[in-house]
Amino acid sequence: MENSKPSVLPKELKEEDIKKGSVKTAGSLHDPQIIVGDDGTYYCYGTHMTAATSDDLITWKSWANKVTKANKIFDNLLVEPFDAFSYVGKNTERSYSVWAPSVIYNKTTGKYMMYFCTTSTYIKSNITVAVSDDIKGPYHYEKTIIYSGFTRPDVAKTNYYDIMGEDKELRKRYITAAGFNNQLWPNAIDPAMFYDKDDRLWMVYGSWSGGIFLLELDKETGDPIHPVTDDDAEIDAYYGKRLIGGGHHPIEGPYIHYDEDTGYYYLFLSYGNLQADGGYQIRVLRSETPDGTYTDLSGKSLGINGDLDAFADYGTKLMGNYTLPSLDVTYMAPGGQSTFKDKDGKLYIVYHQRYADKGETHNVRVHQMAMNEDGWPCIFPFATSGETLSAEGYKQSDPVGTFYVLDHGLSVDAKVNNPVKCTFKNGKIEGALKGEYTVKDGSNYVTINIDGIEYKGVMINMTDEAGNNTFCISAVGNNNHSIWCVHYME
């Protein structure tokens, strides 16, 4: 075997000596998004007007919570005349819903822009904009830019006529005899903004309903730049371009990350229902252009004319329900994700995490991820704790010994993905799974073949959530599965 020198990694830890534990973050924010301050402080905003800060991405200090006038995030949102709620009104609990904020620094105006949604039903929603001179606010509500769920009696409360005109036949495109056509058009929630390689500003948004949509934004005003309708290209003059989904299938929480190193745009999504037993999970597709077409690792996309009932077969699944030998909890329903690149170049994914047997309790989680050799993101198995990719890389003889291999599968349900025990040695995988692996010498890249499926991944040394020293592999396969391989060391 080439490069047959012994592994320089520490000695394997006996199974009975593996410590158990988990991270306690103290941050309970749904749909979290992190933006990094000039001083390196991490600011996290979430649904229900929640906010927290951290210095290490592990422990979070909450400084805003609940939809109340006293909340420090906004200075005018919950005061007369309640403009952000004038169309949607109150929810079924007779209170106001403020969901899924996304903050971006506007390079043109020099201000921070927060896009968020107010909503009252599963289709009646709108996306609004607030602005601040400071990353921590207060944010000043300015306008509402996109509406969904409107019917003939209340369409005049929206900006539809201003943008589309008052042609009654055109209006039937959106409003049928049964009401708003939510099978075809989006629920206006879950906005997320990004700059492309040419510094054009975009907003991706949508949840269930007619799918995930994209609109370019004016860099000065933040308003949508409405395109010309082209049904063959799935472009609508009011809502923009559909990127994936439709037919009220459970796809939501879009976030697009442009990676300067790979040149790709990555569309991260949450599939399933957000409850602990709802099968919530994180998926990804990518494109060479901001407006698509976005495809998964198997080369497939899913438009309105696709096999939407088989949506679970589309999109590369990065994470679902799971546990590992050193965890004292079972993690359920990861989702509501966003990403950010830190000042040191490390790439992170941020999401909310639920648990088995803990109701709907949820916390902020941050994991580091890295691109594999083919430019696909791989999420590392444990919450970040300062780990760094090896500058020297690894050799073929490094991955050796007992590995716990976890396959995240493709199912969208409450099934927990459990690891199986395997032995890695001399490029061979034995035990519960049979296969082979090849390390790209002097790099962090590894290729694994199991049952004819090729997985390309990234290796890293990291401390797990119980304090164990581990050697981990995170890899994605051409079957759209992700696998994690964890080796415990002294």
C-alpha cells in the first residue's frame, strides 16, 4: 500500500472510555442567522424578535425576546399605526407574528438592513424591511415589499396593483375562485439576502406553498427589481423566479451562500415539518449563477413541472436526526439554517436544534463545514469548538481503527439515524459496512466507496461535545446522502 507509514494520530480510545455529553448553548432562537460585528462579536437574530450575542459560537447571551413594544430590536414596529401588520393582521392567538429575520450590511448605503416577515396564516404573509445604522439596532421599519395570500377583497391592501396594474384577467393568475393560488405562488416568509460575484443584491424566500423564489434587489432602496414574466423559465413579474418546489410541499427556510473559492452559489433548504418528530433536515443544491438552475449532487433539480411528490429524492441531504456514541442526547429536526464565513475564512452553518424527549425545546447550533474536493459542503459532526483544518493534511495510513459511520439517508420523517461500527485499515472498510477509502496525500480530502456509492469528504481533528478527542470524516455521496465517520482517540 502506498504511503504505508504508521498513523501519527493519537492512540484509539477504548469504547468504554468514551465520555458522554452535549453542548449547552443557552441560546433559544428559531431560524437563527449570524452576522459578525467589526469587533468580532457574533450577533444572532431569530424568529419572535429574539436576539443574542456570543464570543465563541457556543455560549449565547440573550438580549431580546418576545414580540413586545419594549423589545430593543425595533424602535417603531409595534406602535401605531402598525403598518407592518396592516395587511396580515393578528394571528390565530390574537397576537402579532414576526418571523425569520435576515440582516445584511448594505454596501451602497452603509446601513444594516433587516428583512423579516409578518404573517397571520399559512399563506397570508408579507416581507418587510427595517434599517439601522448599527448592527445591534434599533431597526426602523420602513416598508413592506412582497405580499402573499391576498384575495379580491384585500388585494388593494397590498402593492400588487402598483406593480402589476389592475387588469382583471392578469389578476386571475394569482387569485382563483377558491382564493389565493398557493399551489403555484409562494408564502412570503423566510427572506435571506446575499451579494453575488458582481455585487448585485438578491433575496431568496418562500415556504411550502408554491416553492422557493428569488428576486433581485435595488442596492440603494432594497426594493425588488421585478422581472418580466417568462413561464417557461418559471419567472413571474411579481414574485420573481421559482428555484425549487411548489404544490405545497414541505420545503422552506432558503439561504444562498456564494463561495468565492468554488465559484458556486449554494442553496440551503429545510425539508419536512419543523416539530421534533417532523423530519426537519438540512439540504443543499448549487448553481453557477445566482438565479439557477440549482442542482443536487446527483445532477437533479425540482421545478414546478417535476416529480414534486418525490421531493425527498431531490437535494443533497447534509443533516437529519442523529445520535453518536459520545452524545447524551438524540438530536432531532435540525433546520432554519443560514451560513456565514468568519474573518479567518472558516465557513459555518447555523441552525436551530431540537431533541428527542424534550418537547419542542430548541437551541442555536453552529457547526463548521468545509468544501470537499468537488466543491460540495460537508458539515462536521460536532458543534464547533475552535477546530481547524490541518495545514499539512493527512496520508493514507492516518484513518485507521474503529470508526462509527452514520448515514443521514434521505427520508423525511422521525427516524433517527444511528451509527454502525466499522474498522478502517489499509484502505479497506470492514465490519457493519464493506468498502474502500483513499486519502489524497497531503490534503484534507478523502474518497470513500461503500456498496458502489462514492462519497467525497473532508477530514478534521476536533473535540466533541463531551470533551473527547476525535478524528472525523464528513462526506457527501452521488446518491445525495451524507455520511459521518467518527474515530475516538486518547
